[in-house]
Amino acid sequence: MPKAEKSEKLDRRNFLKGAGVAGVAGVATVALSGKKAEAAVTEGRQSGAYRETEHVMKYYELSRF
């Protein structure tokens, strides 16, 4: 095996090892932070409600729906 090919394989292997370690570290950071993840909720809005706002009506007008 030529030296350049061997060096390339080792570099790729080290990159993949580093990516795996970084992924595990990210998961560990989130898991050990002690904070509960919550979705942002805006006040006064129903989630998933469809409303025909001015810009939606303009889109319908321009696309001829």
C-alpha cells in the first residue's frame, strides 16, 4: 500500500473518530444540562389553526386559487 494512500485512510479514520466523539459529547452535554426541553408557545394562538391572513389572500389572488 503506497504511503499517500495509507496516510489518506488514517486521516479519514481519525476524522470519523473525531466526529463520533463530538456527537457523543453533544448528546452528553444536553443530557447532563439538567434542563427540560420545552417547545416555544406563543400566547393567544391556537396551534395548528389555519387562518386566511392578508398575505395568504394575496397569494391566492396572484396564483388564481
